[in-house]
Amino acid sequence: MTILVFGQSGQVARELQKHADVISLPRTAADLRNPDHCAELIAQSSASFIINAAAYTAVDNAENDYHDAMTVNGSAPAAMAAAAAENGIPFIQISTDYVFDGKGDSPHRPSDPANPVGVYGLSKLKGEEGVRDAGGCHVILRTSWVFSQFGNNFVKTMLRLSEDRSQLSVVNDQIGGPTPAADIAATCLSIGKQLAQGQKNSGTYHYSGTPGCSWADFAREIFRQANRDIKVHDIPTSEYPTPAERPLNSLLDCSDLENDYDIKQPDWRAGLKKILTEIGAVE
């Protein structure tokens, strides 16, 4: 089985390379700012299924970089999905909780209306729409609060800041499900194999870690597991302004994925323990 992955250096892409024999395309080989070229690569491929793990992920920068964000996250996945559909190849698109506005306190279902509040979320929603419109066999997998041993993420930021501080102020009114990139990779591989074997239909699904928590609670668990005596002070989002608005509620209802694919939500605390061990933060 041949698995083609767009992306090589991102968190999920790195985990896919670590856990499976995949053909991983770096930006030099597949620049998503050139959607037509990405589509050509798929047309020339004999892949069993395709995973798009590449994206424009600089949420704040996207506010002033509309064109690139919309091209990479919107136009490119649409072109890729169209080429995959034409060649009969299942296509998996990784998306985000940012397609929602974050209102309410209940987990968002896949069928809930999307209403992004920033350019990043809008660009990812455009990509979702393009994948669906392509009409091929596909799964759109929305996830949230991704972390791993690779790249830049909340876990590594907290550990870095705690090196020379005894106290940190962390937002406590944004709630979500931290999700290990390794579990996202495993889920994409499981979905792809089932799609390639013709066992499942297309659809949009949610996949995030459990239990839900705030960023402040996430930080406390990081320091607890890393045996670091750091005092975390809860602050509201209003005291930590950013160029792009963040959804206050990033909880995702993942029941459809469990019902259709028998894939359960991961306990992010177990994933955190593995990652802290991998990066040498605990023995």
C-alpha cells in the first residue's frame, strides 16, 4: 500500500513518517502555494490514499497574509482533492476547530454550522468546501490543540518558559481538547486504509483529546508530569490579546468517528507522558 503525504516538517507529517512507510513531500517538492503543481503530482501518483498534512498554520500572521493563507489552506486542498477524485484515490484533509466561532459550551458536532472568526479559520473552511465539492472519496478530519515532540507547540513553549520562571500566567477561559500528533497520524492511517479498501464512505469527522480542559489546566498537567514546581495563574483571554481571535470553545464531539470507524478519543495525558519522555523532560 502506497501512502502519499503532503508535508514533511509539520507535527503530524513527522509522526506519519515515524510510524509508517510513507512518501512524504516537502515544500520544495510540493509547494501548496502552487495548487496546480500539487494536483499534477497526484495525477502522476499511484498512491493507495493521500493525506494532506501540510498547511499554513501561523494563525496570527494569516490576518495580514490573506492571499497565501487562502491559497495554501483553501485552493491547494481543493485542487488536490479534485485530482484525487479524478484518479479514484481517497483523500484525507486535516482541518481544525477554528472553522467554528467558539460560542456556547457544548462540544461542536461535525454538522454544526461553521462560522470562523479569523482568516486562518476561513482559509481552512474554504479548503473543506473544496474537498467536498471535488466529489471524490474523502474524509475531512478536524482536530485541535495539536502537540508533539516536534516543532513548536504549547507543551514545548511551557517547558521553555519554565526554565527561568517560577510563575506563569495562562489563559483559562479557552476550553479544548489537546491532541497528540501521534494519535492524529495513527487515526489518519486507519481511516486511509479503510477508505482504500472501500469499507467506508466520505464524510467530515472530529478527533481531539479527552478530557477537555483550559490552557491553564493543560499547563498545570505539563508541569505536574515534568516535576516542575511552577505556579500557574489563571487569566482571561482579554489579558492576553493576539492579532487573531481565538475560539473560546474548541471542544469537539468525536462520537461520529467512534461510531463509523471505531476510533476513540485519546487521553491526551497519556500522550503527554510519552512526549515528555521522548524529549527528555522526564526520566
